[in-house]
Amino acid sequence: MEPAPATSVQGTGKGRPTPKRREAERGRRRSVAAPRDRKEAYRRAREQQRQERARTMQGLRAGDEKLLPPRDRGPVRKFARDLVDSRRSVAEFFLPLAVVILVLSFTNNPNVQFLGSLLWMLLVVLIVVDSVVLARRLKKGLARVHPGESTRGVVPYALMRSMQIRRFRLPPPRVRPRRTKHR
């Protein structure tokens, strides 16, 4: 018995022969000009680093999850950022208040200097209390929303973010601070 002839169906196949390995490798290779000297190699490396930093900064400004640096990636960090950004904290006013306290400390009046020192101590105590409250809320929220996920380093991350002036935070805040209800 003779085998049946293979039927050719029009439109199947790629329409060209498979390239040899040697030809495929040659097509994939890019000619990379080696640097002529150390200075040029250094210049190229700096340019590459500059482009990488620019791409990272663009990702930070846009808040795009894929372009964020590893420190800011993931649902746990996103939750921490949103929690910090949803409230006002004493620590975000630290820098402006520190300037005021510094000005008060340079006056010649001892009463004003004492007021500056008192304000400084009050500010430190308020920041510590606010940070403890934030850390507890963050831990409880993470246990509720992301159980079983690694939360290593999230509390310091959130505390550092809470100390930044809201306008200069990167990635930028996605949520507005809640308004307190007055009765």
C-alpha cells in the first residue's frame, strides 16, 4: 500500500526556509563599539546612569508602579503611602516649625529663647506620639488588608514619608487628607 500524498494547505507555514543557526545569531548581534579609552568608557557609563535616573524619576513623578524603584513597589508600600497621605501629621510641619524655632533662638530676649526651647520640646513630643499612632494604625491596617504579606521595613518607610512636606513627596500623593469633623 502506498502512503497518501501530503496535502498542502495554502496559507500555512511561514513561506520561507528556517534560517541556519549561524544566520540567526548573526542577525541578533548588534555591533557594539568598544570604548577607545577609559575616559570614554566612564563617559558612557555616566550617560547610562543618568538615563536610568531620569527614567526612575519620571516613574516616581508619574506614580507608575512599573517604573517605581524597588523601595516603593508593591501593594504593601502603596497601602502605607495611601495611609500616610490620607492624614495630616505633625512631622510634615517639622521643617517650617524648625525654621521658626531657629529664628526664635537667635533673639536677644531670654523669654523668647525659652519659648523657642519649649516649642522645640513640644514639637519633638508631638512627633513621637503621632509616629506611634501612625505605626499602630499601619500595622493594624496591614494585618487586616494584606495578611501574610511581608511587612518588613514598611513602618520606617511610612514614618519617613510622613516627615516629608506633602508637596515634595515622591511618588506624589494619590489621596487627599481627610477633613476632621467639627461638632
